[in-house]
Amino acid sequence: MEFFLNHINYFGVTHKNTDLTNREIFALNDEQISMAYKLASAHNIKELYILSTCARTEFFGHCDSKNLHSFIKKVYHILERNCDYNFLIHKQGEECVKHMMEVSCSVTSLLIGETEITNQIKKSFQLAKNHKSTKSILSRLIESSLEAGKKIRNKTKLSNGSSSISYAAVEKIIENVDRIDNKKILIIGAGMTGKLVAYNLQKKGAKDVFISNRDVNRGKVLSKKINGNFLPLDKISESLSEFSIIVACTNASYKLIEYNDILKIDSVHPILFMDLSVPRNIDHNIKNIDFVTLLTIEDIDNIIQKYRQKRKSELPKAMRLIDGCVIDYLQWFDDLNVTPTIANLKNHYDRIQINELKKVSRKYDSKTLAAIDVFSNSLLKKIMKDSIEYLKSDEVNEKSKIQYIEIMSSIYKFKK
């Protein structure tokens, strides 16, 4: 099989080019991603990796770009999403490889240097592997990207200090309340973001924290870890008035708190809602209710900018390291085509040498045959030298190498 770099393709939306309202239309939960993986092979997608977080929904494919684009449209058609596909950014080949590295190293994150992305990539990668959706090309890309992220964290100060969207969200909450220690707090969601929000609130002095989660067991485990309490998901709407701070961070594809739920509250105190979910779990219209303050991930920009300024000086060093990781991956990818061709060329000339030595084996003594063997072997290496150096050269572009491989395969009848 021949591997072409332009068969690595990407389509995605991120916080850099798409606002929250449109990002949430593209957002996918694990169940929806699993559905997509099951459909992929029928659309000539050889490999597929999907990453969906609060800041991005991205499709990486080893396939033709047109096939990936039409497949994406099919997925959202099945989900009955009214998507504007003009928001999808396309990257191909080396540009796609570099983008994956940058995502893993969190240089393109909402909060530069944040560390949540590592676990998000690993979790998404495991889901892809469960569906056997990634093979050699994308698996190597993701693994290389995770290694790049580790290198950036070890060799730069990009992630120094507390660095996560969850931490930034907690700082934003504290900006909007007078005290945190006397507030009753509800966190909806016991996944990675929910855990980090809970731990960060505790560090800031929160004492009365409740956890609610669809998976009861998981919710109770987290509430126990933080010495908090568990609230069943179906009890949320009737318990809203008890809380001063409510944080939503699930991957539910529907609203957990509706406008009418808030209207039923006869509140005697202000309630701060923080919706970190994409798609949003809280009806955004509640912001018009007098005693409500509603914050979303887009409202933590001032916190993000504070960390961006602190870490800006580390970006050039991080980008140089990323460029090195990209080169390493491209070299490995290049070898997928080059190595079999070089092996085929060596085997071809080895067979010629063996056959010719057989023909003269009865004409000469062993000493003479040994000399002929050494001479012919040296001669064949010199004959192959230029071809091998050409295929291994960093100065020869991919297109030229592919053409050269096709010519050699045609001349020598190499098996593909």
C-alpha cells in the first residue's frame, strides 16, 4: 500500500474561528462519536479520529478530503443538526499534522498551556481504539502529539502554575461573589471538568458542595472524595432555589435547566449559574431574570488573557519544539513509502547476484567464488546507492519520490 501525505485531512471548528452558538451545533458526545465511527468505513474513511471539547469539534481522517467532508455532512444530517458547513476549516498533510501537535501542546487552546487537553485527547483516542477507527497513520499521529505535549510541558514554562479552563472558571465565579465559603454550590457533571471544578472550588474555600450526575455511582464517588453530598439528576429542578452557585459541565445534548425551571423559583437570594458545557446545558434566556447571573465559557476571557500574557514569552520556544516533532512524524510517514521500495530494490539485486553466482559455481574454486561474491556485492551497492540516497533525501519532495517509486515499481515489477 502507498501512503500519501495529502490523504491526512482535517475539518473542524474551534474557538478561534467559530462562536459558542455555532460550536455547540457541531459538538458531539461519546455516543454520537461512536455512531460516527460505525459509519466511517462505508464512506471510504480508512482511519478516523474525532475530538470534541468545549473549545473545538475536530475530525481527523486518513482518506480523501472530499470523502471526509461528505461523511461529516452525513453525520450531522443523521443527528438533524442545522450546521453551517462554511465554519469548517480544512487542513491537509503537513498542516494537519502540525495542527494536531499544536492542539496537544495547548498552544491553540482557549487557555494557553492548559493541561486538561491531554486527558481529553487520551479519552477520545481510547474511544477511537475501542471502535478500531485509528490504525497506523492516525494512531502514530496522536501518540506523537501526546509526546510533543509532554515535551513542551517539561522543556518550557508554558503550563507553569494552575492551568485549566476549570481553574479559570472558578476564578471567574469568585470575581462575581463576595464569599465562597458560605455558599451552597451545585456541580452538575462528575467527569473530568466537574472533578477539577470541585477540587478548585475546595481550594478556594468552598465547604458546602453538591454533585449531580447521570451516572449515580460516579457522582457519589466524587461527592465522597470532596466530602460533599450527592443530588440525583431528577431532583435538580425542584432544588434550584437551595443553591447560590450552580455549575453545569456535562456532555448532555439537551438543556438540563430550562427557563421555566427558574421562573418557578421564589428566590430570596441571587443565583450565579456557570455553564461550561458545549452544547450549553442551561437555557441562555435565564440571564434576563432579575436574580440570575449567567456565565458561559466565553465570559472567562479576562482570566484567559491574564494567563496568555504570562505565558506568551514561552510560545516561540514551544513552537520550535513542535516543529521538530512534526519533522519526526513526517520522516516516519515518508519511510512508509520509501522503506518497502528500498527493501524491494535490495531483494531484486540480491536475487540477481545469487542466480549469477550459481551459474559460475562449478567453473571456479571456492577462493575465486568468494572474491566474486565480495566484488559483485560491492558493485550492486554502488548501483543502488544513488536510488537509495534519492529516496531518503530530505531535499526531495513527496511528489517526486512517489513518481520515482512508481517508475521503479513498474520497471522491476515490485509487489505493492
